[in-house]
Amino acid sequence: MFNQGHALIIGVGDNRYEVRLRAPITAVDAQAVADVLRDQRYAG
């Protein structure tokens, strides 16, 4: 079993081509990925 690890999650906060993909949305997406990686049901 994998007991310990690290992940670097990068969310791009500025998208010059698509305004709707700017910081607030990417921050929420990055947090969602982090939550899944911490959840024992998915990544445990």
C-alpha cells in the first residue's frame, strides 16, 4: 500500500483566450483535484 506521497497541483490563473477559465474557476478545479488525491476511496 502507498502510505505517503506528494503531488504538485498547478492551476493556471490567467487564460487570455478564454475569460471563463480565469483564476476563480481554476482555483476551484485545483482544490477538487487535491481533494480527490487525499480521499482514501479514490487514491488510497
